[in-house]
Amino acid sequence: MPELDRLRWQLDVSWTLLTMHLDKVTDEEALWEPAANCWSVRPRPDGTWAADFAIPEPEPIPVLSAGWVMWHIGFWWSNAHRQCFEPTTEPFDWSSAAAATPWPGDVSSAVKWLTACHDRWAAALKPLTDADLDSTTQSTWFADGTLTLGHVIAWTNVELMKNAAELGALRHLHNADRC
């Protein structure tokens, strides 16, 4: 199997695992904070929603809410797409990007956002070639430009699968005693 086909397959598997939870997560689950030291999504005075975020991460690293995990997926995926497929000369900064990426405000809107991220990413992968995967032209923003576009695509698949597991674990924990 060619590398690009394998990467597309991994994306499909990761997305399927995520949608098992996205299709069922509720607003209550999304905003539930499982610990006092928790990163979540919170309304701003202007009515928009923002996610807790800091670089470097505090020690100990906060527990995450399901809403924060959903925001995080949209945050890294939309920024990865922008940096890889909508080239800019602006330097990339995760902290600035996080501040500029709002949480949609409810699960239904967040699922639509994440679905749009997936569809946009999958469409961007269709015309790629093996030569594109081996190039660093579209990945200068990632790992100080030392890794190829193929590495970025593999990272997105791994990150998406990790986030799917986090979302699932948070949903299961939230509902553990609700039989």
C-alpha cells in the first residue's frame, strides 16, 4: 500500500473512532469538569467562548473537559490546515492561534466545526503525491521546519486518535455512576 493511501486510511480510522463519541456527547458532558484543576471552555463577557490554554503547560498539567478536547481538535486541525494548505508569510505561534480560536459554544456547533475540519483536511490530502509527502515546503511551521508534510499528516492522525480516546474516557467517566 502506498504511504499516502496508508495515511488516508489512518485518518479514516481515527475519524471513525472520534465520531463514535462526537455523535453522542452532550453539552452537559462537554462542560463537566472532572477535577478542580481542569482546563475547559468558558464564556467570555462578549458572549463568545474561549478555551483555557498556556504555553508552557502548567505543572501539574490540568485535567481536561470534553469541551476542551473538542476545542483542541478544532484548534490544532484548523491551524494545521491553514499552515500546510493556505500558505502565509506570518510566523506561526500556538499561543496567538489559541487565543484567536473560539469554542463554538455548544456541542452541536462544535461537531459541525470538527466535521468541516475533517472534510477540509481530507479534501486537501486527495491531490497530494508521494513527492509532496517527502517535502518540507508545506511544513516549515512544524517542528522548526525539520519534518516533512508526511510527518505532519501522520501527526494529525495520531493526535486525532489520542483526542478520540480522551473524549471517550471523559464521557465514560462522566457517565460511570449514572446507570
